[in-house]
Amino acid sequence: MGENRIVVVTGLAQGMGREVARILAGRGWRLAGFDVDTAGIGSLRDELGDGHLLAVVDICDRAAVRAFRDETLGRFGHVDVVLSNVGINCFAPFEEVDLTQALRCMEINVIGAAAVFQAFLPSMRGRRAGKLVAVTSMVGHVPFPFGSVYSASKFALEGLLQSMRYEVAPFGIQVALVRPAQVSTAFATKGRALPPEGSPYRERARRFVERDDQLIQSAPTPAQAAAKIVAVVEAEHPRLGNQVDAMSTVFLWLNKLLPTRVRDAVLLRHLGIS
């Protein structure tokens, strides 16, 4: 089935990205993917077998991304879909955010995605066909407390793709966004340390983390989220915005309909920090 369908996937060594790779490979797609996780790439290569191009690449290394693009096109001839799934978290009260870490978050989550899309756009434009898909987040529309930098990166990624789609549509290139709220992966808790003792934000952040841990328990599994992403990848004409779970659907709907003050009250109550 579809043995000539080629998909580029970034951030596929673990979690949701790995599940996406497994499903797509099982459905006949040939994968060109990369991640910074050497061990994860190695084990995925062993699992999926021949026919795919899996590499260890740092998305912040522009030359390496371009070299990966050249190797991909040299091997497969074309790319049908580019899926940007790479990202890191940044959890802290804004007043206490390490701005060096904030810059790294923006570099990976926004500019990294931009670099991959930019690398493959000329070949897609030449074929007058292709699809660009980015995993953003519900917090790119409804920001959560203690995630100001992460939310900012997702707002930026949303703006980047929504602006770009006007430019690439005349060349037959489609753009789609996938907006999960939470997925029960290690990513959800990675880098989520509490503010230090004595911080005026510590107690409220502690309650937020406790509530977040509860929500993660009932969140979609990586496989469930991956199935939704695969549906977007394979859709002939995907919607611009696509939700993974009920919570993101509800809060995005509330964000459109409710006055800001009411929406905020609902959100803070839901997060246990009213």
C-alpha cells in the first residue's frame, strides 16, 4: 500500500513521534526521520528494518538539516509530507525563567521546525504537491500558567504555519496543525521542576503540578495520539486545525465563545489553582 509515499518525521526516537513512525511504516510509508537521541534512533532502525532513512541530527544544526534533506531527496527522489514533531518543554514562573533556556526552547520549537520546512519546500514547490504538518499544542491558543515560554513557542509556531500556508497554497502545498492538550508521555513531565524554596510562586506551582499529574493519567496514550496525527498525514485535504483529545477540543471551543474573564475562571479551576 502506497510504497512510493515518503514522509519526513522529526523527533521520532521516543514517545508520540516513535508511535507515528511505527504506524506509518506499517501502512507502507517510507520514512526519512531524525532525532538527537542516538540510542532511540538505533533501536527504531532495528525495529523498522530496511527501506527507511533514520539519522541522528541536531535540529539546531542548519548544515546537518540541509545535508539530511539532500540525502533524503537523493535516496527517495521526492517527499510527500514533512511532519515536525520535535520540541522541548520550558516550565517555570515567568519571573524566574532562565532566558538562556527560553532561547533554546524557541530555537528548537520554532526555528527548528522552520528550518525543516524551509529545507524541503523547494522540492515540494517544484512538484507542485506536498503537505507540511506541525505538532503544536492547545497552549498555542489557550496558554497555561507556568508555561509562558513554551506557550509563546507554540503561539509562534501556529503563526508561522498559518502565515506560510497563504504563500505555499498556490503551489499545491497544504498545511495542517495538530493541537494536543496532553499526552501521557515522558515529555509531559520532563523539565518540570518546582520553583525553589522561598519562591513566591512555589505553592501555586506545586498545586498545578499535582493537578497536571492527575490529568496526565487520563490523557491519550502516545499510540492514541499518533493515530490522530497519522490521520492528518494521510488525509487528502486535512483541516488546518486538528485536535487529538477531548480536552483540547473543549478548551479551544470555550476560548472562542466565552469572555476572557469567564474562560480564565474555568481554566484556573480546572487546573486547581483558582
